[in-house]
Amino acid sequence: MDKSIYIKTFELEDKPDSYLLYSTKRALKMVINKKFWDAFNPQKLTNQKELEFFTFCKKNGLVVESKAKEKKEMLESIDKANNEGKFFNATVVLNLQCNLACRYCFEGTQKGEFYMQMSTSESLIEMVHNKLKAGKDNITLVFYGGEPFITYSLMKHIATRVRSLADSFKAEFAFKIVTNGTLFTGKQAAELVPLGLVGARITLDGISDNHDVFRPFKNGDPSFDVIIKNIKEVIKHVKLEIGGNYTKDNYSEFPKLIDYLYKQGITPDKLYMLKFDPVMQLKSKFALSDFTDGCVSSDEPWAHMAHSYLREEIMKRGYTTGKLVPSACVVEFKDNLIINYDGLMYKCPPMLGHKEYAVGSLDRGIENYTEKLNLNSWWQNKKCLSCEYLPICFGGCRYIKNAKDGNMKGMDCKKKTLDSTLEVLIKQEVKYNQLISKA
């Protein structure tokens, strides 16, 4: 027996005789005596305390049969999830039309009066039907745009049909919506919840002074107050995720938004997530040429500082934000798809419209995209399999790798970033959440 490869230990300022231990494989956090952990040998248990701790560690993946076997299990983990998973997740792009003129929109110049046709929606519904017949019993859709509420009737049509199909197979069905919030009313939320609506993501780029500069209506009118009014009505029916996009110059103002939300009654119990991210400015043929304030790489030092600062501000006010958990890029999972309005299928939203990254269509089905999206990157890299960060990285983001280097070959390695940020992020989670204290 061996200690797991995928463990990080951090010093604790207030407990110099202890480590904060974090399992990247299980997202488990615990405080443990340094001498006990350093001397602990799973192959030589000398007393009852070590035996009890060994049992706990084995149950929670901190102790493994061998490091070689653990690497093999990690190597096989994606295939296992794909072969045994009963889920099917699809993001459905209903249109590329939008009523806002966001300064940094990553869909950029591809937006316009492009809408999913009824025939395409029927092909999508048929695809879901085939997945159910193949044994999938957990169907999740995310409606996306443009602005999905511009084609609200089509959204309702698809949700109604898939709800009926799922019920006939005794399968679970739920859907979410990514919306700018300007057209999403309490009345619509009440209509959609019985069909399976479980949440929506709405973006607020800080308080009105900043938000209305970055996310105005197309005619230049401010959108902030309209969105807040709608949020207050919608949260009576369903919990929301509120996101926000910041730049180097404005991230320090975002805590004002958190306080404003609370005063407006948009309290932690009404949201399932509050999360802010830097505006990314990646190379794209659709990029808006007049916006240059984005973050070229998530490795930029200011972005690390901004992320940890805003995460702390969110958590200390009692809101839930993103946690570090084992996760792989969505391109790895065969039953995670982005279905564009025209029926072309992709693996992640930034690839939309880049037809060279399409992985098939509703008409043709899925093609083999192993080489196109570099699926074999971390599988074939010995350093990846031996890296303690593998379960929370899996080779990084293919799209960012391509945007930085012009190709997807190799890894978007996150080791340097995680070396400098993980300790702060984990200690934040410990500070505001319970953890296991052992030995």
C-alpha cells in the first residue's frame, strides 16, 4: 500500500505542528499532525491509531494499493465515465441574436439574425430520443444564445417534448438557461419550472456604473436595472447563478455588487452560485477589434490576485462560489455536446462557429475527433500521470492551448498556476467551510 500520488500538503500558520492536506482526487481537506503524516507508512502499521487512520485513508482514496495501479486507474477514468455514464448533456444554441451590445462578446461578429429552425429542433429531439433508447437515464439541456429568450416559444417546445420523452422512459430531465436576464421574467420562470427548469445563469458586470458601460442594450440604454427587476421576480420560482466578467481595471469594484445584491434581497439562499471571471481576450476570427482590455492568459499574475480576492469577498458574505473539485475538460466526455442553431455540433462554447472544430452534425452524427481536439494529450504524457494536479487539470483547456500557440498539440499545463494559487484557494475553503480534522 502507498500514499496517493494526488495529495498536496500545506503549512498552517496558526498550527505549525500540522499540515493542511488536500486530495485533488477526492477534493478532501483535512488537518493532520506533521510528525504523524510524515512517519505514516501504510505498509507498516504499528498501533491502533495508525490502523484506524489507515482504514479512513483507504476509504477516502488517500491510501492506494500502489502508485502504479493508481496511475492506471486515472488513465482509465475518462473511458470508464464514458462507458458507464448514464447521462447526456447538451447545450442548445437557439439563436445568435442578442438585444445587448456587450463590449467584449466572444461570439463577436458571428452574431446576427440566425435562428434554429423547427426541423433542426426535431432532429435534436430525435437525438435525445435515441439516447434514451440506448439507456441514458439522465438528460440535461442548457439553452443558450445569442439570447435564448428571443426564441422563447422554441425553448418551450423543445423542453416540453423532451420532458414528455423522459417521462415515458422514466428518466430524469432538467434544463438550465444561460441568459442576459433582460427578457427573463417571473411569469416565464413559473411556466418553465414544471417543464424541468432548475436554474439559470445571468451576468452582471458589477454595479450599474460599470455594468451599463460593458453590457448596454443595442440602442445604448442601460440594462442593469431591468435585469435586477427580473432577478427579483425569477428567484421566487428558481435559484439562479449570477456571474460577472471583470478586467484588470475594474475587478476591485465587484464587491459593491455583492453588497448591492444582498440589500436588494438577492441573498445567498436565493442563489446556487455567485462567481466572477476575467474577461478573456483570445485569438478568434470573430473577436471584436475595438476591445483590448481582456486577459490574454489566465496565468497573468493580476488575474490570480483578482480571482482569490473576489472569491474571498464572495465567501465571507455567505454566498456559494466555485470550488476546486476533480474535473476534466468537457471535450473528454462523449455525451457532452454543444449543438449550434444550424445543427453543427461542437464540444465547448468558444469553439462555436469555428467549423474546423465541429465534431459532427445532427444529420451526419458524431465523427472521430480524437486527433482534431487532441484527446490523447495527457494520456500519453508520463509527467501528467505523475502530477499531483492531474485530477483538477487533465491537461488543461484545448481551446486556450490553441489560442495561445495556434494548435492543440500538447498540454495547456496548469502546474505553474496551481503552484502559485492552489494553497490560497484551499485555505479559503477551509476558512469558510467545515473540514475533517484527523490525527
